[in-house]
Amino acid sequence: MSDRNQKLNMISLGCAKALVDSEILLGGLKNENFDITKEPEDADTIVVNTCGFLDMAREESIETILQAAELKKTGNLKQLVVMGCLSERYPDALAEEIPEVDRIFGSNDHKQIASFLTGKDYAKDDPLFYRSLMTPNHYAYLKIAEGCDNGCSFCSIPIMRGLQKSRGIDSIMWEAEKLVDQGVKEMLVIAQDSTSYGWDLKPKVYLSDLIKSLDGLDIDWIRLHYAHPAHLSQRIIDAMTEAKHVCRYLDMPIQHGSDKILKSMRRGLGQDGIRDRIHRLRDAIPDIRIRTTLIVGYPGESDEEFKQLYDFIEEIEFDRLGVFTYSEEEGTLAEALDDDVSTDVKNERKAQIMDLQASISAEKNDAMVGETYKVLVDKSGDTVSVGRTEFDSPEIDNIVHIKGAVEKGQFIDIKIESANEFELIGTPV
């Protein structure tokens, strides 16, 4: 090797859970002979952390790998390494189709990847590398478990990530305290299913126990993601209600609103059960904002089933909502079903739901005009800055346009002067 440090570019695709995997690897490599560059064209080594969850994500991953492979011809690139969910599922196909890839690893092969890149051996009992954040310094994701036991019919995550393996509370708190010491002001708790956290540990613990521990940190916001409605217990709701630092927000994917479709999806609750959980949440925390995710075009979704979903969304009025069109996943239970909803119908149904949600969101945002809210600043500009209230998660939810220059990573009180379905506009108080 030359005396010059190698330049490494990390490309992380897919979900926040994959981003944490990328951060762990970067944390280890920063202690070695690597300089991290944001420009792929400057890199000697590129690591692509892929997503394999849906057709669109797989296509993006493959396109990204191909673009990186081109840099072996046109740039400085010497090594191309691929990791993540796509390579976990299809390592042989990737190796055959894209021979420019030097090595292929799974999602959690951090030590093996580091060994390949550095030539050093890492013992199995070495502690995980401490993460190097790829998010802005003021917020970070905190992964509390890996894998999933739920077996939803449409989902390939257990195939790629395995069954649930929860981290102990001590391990999570050690990492959380390190993040707070680094100046993190918002911690986003993530897992494939956060509400079943700790069920696999001995002795068993619960998300409510973890919430109580995290709430003792000197931090402003703790945000909960990926709550399975069937596992949202009263003890979790009570812990959220009593916590001082947990945001009045919950990301709870319901997937559908038709009992027939929910049963085929193996979601564990029908419409009444989901409605009950939402009412209990809103009774306990009246101003909570609930984000959900839906799938339209699932096999067997007739006009009647879609109407039941549409009517349910109209009734419940979720605060934040995202929609996927059904994508058949190899190896899942739903693969055996006839994918009988055309692409055009899937897209039309998605558009109908999104139009409905836009009107709901606009009305809810209009109700915030004239009020003052605590806002965390994500981007700072000379004339306009961008932030979020506690009711919004980064990248996926509403934003606050702030008139004027304010410091990134700081909290500021903003009076809301106008709104639309996607954003609030206001001025510092």
C-alpha cells in the first residue's frame, strides 16, 4: 500500500436501518487508512449498501452498482464492494451479472468487510465499531433490534434479515449516551417491529421498559418508528404518555383497511382492532400525530376491498401517510397468490389515497396557523431555513419553512403564518 490514505465513498440505499449498518462500517474504517469522500469520482474504494425490499429499490441498487462499476474505467476506482439486503438475497446473481464487483457481503458483515478492505483480522468478540453518523449531527437513528418474527405474507424482510434479535437495554443505553455526548438532540428509535422489542430476550423485556430508560437521557426528542398495531400494548401507550422526552408521534404501518386483505396479509388485527389501538392512543395523548403506511393492489383487492380501505382512511384521518403499490416478493407467502390487480389500477388507487390524504393534511395543517411551535432546524439558509416540529420525522414528513437565517441543529420557536398540505410557513418568535 502507498503512504496516501485510500479514499472511500459509502453509498447507502434503502431504509434507516440500512443507514445504521453503513454508519457502523464507516466508524470502523475511519480508524484505518481511509479518508471518507462524498464524491464517488474521487474514491479508490466504493461500498454500496443495497436495498432488496421492492422492485423499485432493487432496480435503484443495481443501477447504482453499475454506475459505480463504470468508474473503474473512467475514474480512480480500484475496489467495488457490495453489501446489504440485495446482496444477502441474490449474491450469486449479482456476482454473475456484474463481474466488476470485487466482493459481495451481507447486511451485518461489518468485520468481514473491514478485514477485506484493510487486510486485518478482527476477532469475533471485538466490539462493534462505533458509528460515524451519515445524518446531520443533531439527529441519529437508534436501532434496537434486527430481523422480524411477524411473517407478514407480502414481506421478504425475514428472508433477508432473519428472525428478531433484540439488543439488551444496557447495550442500547451505552450507544444512546454516546450519541447524546456527541450533541444529538433527536433520537429516532427503529427496528423492523419496535413494538415487539425484547420478546426474544431472556429474561424478556418490553419496549415500555426501554422507553423508561431512554427517557432518563438528557435529550429533547425521542421518536418511535415502525410500531406494529397488533403489538401496540397498553403498557407501551402508558410509557409514551408518561415520558417527558418521547415525541407526540408514532409511525404505525397498518398496511390496509379491509378485514379480508388484512387477514390474507397475516397482520393479526382487523379493522376494529386497528381502530381500537388508534382510539386508545388518541385518548391517552390527544395531540399525537400518527403516521401510517399502506399497500394498494394486494392480490384479491377488489373495488369493494379498496373502498373499505378508502373509507377507513377517510374516517381515521391519519396525520401522515405513505402508499406503496403491491410488489410480488420472491419467497413470500403472497407469491403463491395471483397478482390480479393491474399496474394501472394499482397506480390509480395509490393516487386516490394520496389525493384524499392531501386534503386531510391540508386541513390539519391549516389548524396550526397562528400557533407557535418548537422547531428543530435541519437546514440553514440566508433567507429561508427548514425545520420540523416534534410531529414530523426527517425525510418523510412535513417541514417548516422558516423565514430568515437560523442556526442548523438548534431549536427555535416558530409562529406559523400559513400552511399547505406538505408544509408550514412561519417566522421566529
